[in-house]
Amino acid sequence: MILKLLARLRRLRRSERGSATVEFVILFPLFFTLLLSSVESGVVMVRQMMLERGLDISVRAVRLGTSHQVSDEELREMICRVTGVIPNCMSELKVEMIILNPWAFNQPDPNADCVNRSEEVQVNRNFQNGASHQVMMLRACALFDTMLPNIGLGKRLSDDGEKPYALVSTSIFVMEPG
């Protein structure tokens, strides 16, 4: 009886059946995480590129100076109309427009003013319309939730899987004479 058991154990040890399954079980999670992270990375890049494009087109409209002063809401509408990939764009996008003085330069706050989802009313930290020949900085911050918050890149983008990540786009321009 024991000899039969030992013979079966020797045969099992020499057998190579199932070795591919073990390799698959070990490597599949790694490659699947890599695949999902690359998809998440592509989505982040598309969102960043479209935010940059939306801001650039909106800056052109503001810079060329139609005779009226643009409001925060009008500017967000312009950016959202061009961007197209920001879900709930008007509520997830916040813009700052700051007048910069090149002769007495005070560096603006390096941290962008982003939407605080816990507050119902969003107050702009900085939104100033400029006059002709003034140097302006326009910064847009959009919040996004990760697609897969507990895996790969999605885990790195948000601190605890609950917080959204922010994409920020900045443009500096001179107001045209009008």
C-alpha cells in the first residue's frame, strides 16, 4: 500500500502536466494590472490633452478681447464646450484668472484652486478680468474619479481610492488692446 503511494507520488513529481497553469496563475494578475494601468494612463492623457486644448481655445477668445468682460461661468462654458471629455464639466471645473505684474512680480499660489466636492457653493479664490496690455494667467483645474481606484495606476492617482485626482492646465497671455 505504501509502495503504491510512493510510486504515485514519484509519477506526480515527474509529471509536467499543469505547469502552464501554475505559471498563468502567477503571471496573469501582473499582466492584467499592467493592461488596466495602461488603459487608465491613456484616459488620463486624453483628458489632460483635451483640457489643455479647451483652455487654449478659450484663452484665444479672451485674449483677442471682445469688448465685454468674461465671467467665470462663461469661461467655464467655453472650456467645457471644447473639451467634451469632462463628466459633469460645469460642476467639476474651476478656473482662476489672475493679473500678473511683470515689473513687481508676486508669484501666484502654485497650488491650483480646485473644486471642493464637500461644499455646495464654490467660491473662486481668484478671478480678475484684465485690461489691455496686461499679463494674465488663466488656470483651469478639473477633478476626475479613477476608473479602477484599487488597482495599479488608479491606486497611485488618488490617495485612498476615494479622492478624485486633479488635472491642471495653465496659460499665460497678454490681453490685446481693444
